[in-house]
Amino acid sequence: MLEKIADRKPPRGFTRLLWRMSILLFRLRLNRMLGERFLLLQHIGRKSGLSRQNVLEVVRHDKASDTYYVASGWGDKSDWFRNVRKTPEVVIQVGGRRLEAVARLLPPEEAEREMLDYALRHSFAIDSLARFMGYHLEGTEDDYRALGRIVPIIAIQPRRLQQ
């Protein structure tokens, strides 16, 4: 059973600086070594209107639709998540590509399926992610689906494919 074991908050100060170091890989054009496992999300600040950047782990890339799925590990309190909810027009860099895109929040049923699929493909990563966010998992499908209801998942689709 999914159990909340700690109340975690997004990093601040020096810890936040360390987290943001991954952006440097993209600026130095070294992100290709990350493959498609991580992407750089460029979005607009909801209050400032300024350009912001975050490196996010890709939960899944649907090659057929060229859609990237990312999870907000800090839930709906994450700044990048709140920003793309207000202004869904974003730019992503992944692998050697740079794409104008649109972000949308998945409904709970789809988010559950994405989280379960991710858990089945990356069992070690999902357990680490859950602990990091303050949750304990038993490793059941129900646990992974429950985590999918808690952790918002965003689908990012290149603009040229939007209809």
C-alpha cells in the first residue's frame, strides 16, 4: 500500500543550485549523452513573465505521436508545473532536437497508466523516486497507480503535430 512517510519540500539554496547544474549540460551542448532520458523544458514564469528552464526526466516518449511525458515530482507545488499550467506553450530540448511544443496535464486515469508503465520499465528508479518524494511503495500495481494519481504527469507534444 502506498504510504506517505515524510513531508518533502522542493530544494532551496545550495541544494537547489546543485539540482540546477544539469541545465549546464544543455547549455554546453553535452545533453546528447543523456539521450532521450532527460529533456530541458523552457517555459514562462507565471508571475514574472520571464523565460525559465528545468531539466526533467522523461517518463516515456511516444515515438508515434512524438509526445514526451514528464512527472512533477514535487506535485502541483512545483514552480515549473504551475508555470506550464498557466502558459502551456513551451520549448523542449531533448537529444539533439529543439522543439516548440504544448504541454497538457493528463487526466488521472492516463496518469495512472503512465506511472504503472514507467514502474514496470524502471523498477529501481520508481522506488527511489517515491522515497525521494516521501512515499513508501510495496511494489504492487495498485501502489504505482496510486502514485500516478498523486504525481501530476504532463504530456508535451511538438506544436507541428497539434491539431
